[in-house]
Amino acid sequence: QINVEDYATLEIITKALSNKIRLAILDALLKHGELCACELEIAMGTPQPTITLNLHRLYYAGLLKRREESKYTYYSVKDTYLPLISCILRMNESQTKMVEKA
């Protein structure tokens, strides 16, 4: 028998990944390792409250770890999720290239 509750964690993760801002944040974190909200704000051209909200959603979904230093909080992708997130972002790159060729 299939227990639907076995998929609760996966549901939380997939919901966290179903947003283009959060995907862009994850892409930046994969490329740079560790960033704070202010660095993401500059890199993405997105208001800091939007960045902070989405960082918190990724963090509470369990995808990110954070480290506080002085008045800044730095975020990075948890090692456990590096392969999954890398795979998803590579799929996006492949889809983008296919659309560009069409």
C-alpha cells in the first residue's frame, strides 16, 4: 500500500523549487558557494525583501544552510541537495538552449 505521507518532504522541496526567483537564487548559490541577501539583491536586481523572503522559504524547506557573521547572514546550498539542484538547473539550461534553436 502507498502511504501518501511518505511524500511530505518531497512536496515541501518541490514547492520550494517551483518559483523562478528561488531557482535563480539557487543557481547563484551553486556558482558562488555562499552569498548574503545584499549580494543577491545586487546580482539579481531584485528588491532585498523579495530576496530575503525567498531565502527563508528555501531555508525552511531544508535546502539551505546559513551562517551569521556580524550583521550579515550568509546562505549556501546544503551538501545533501547539491546533486538534485545541479540536475534541475542543468535541465533548465538544456530547455533554454532547445528553445533558442527552435
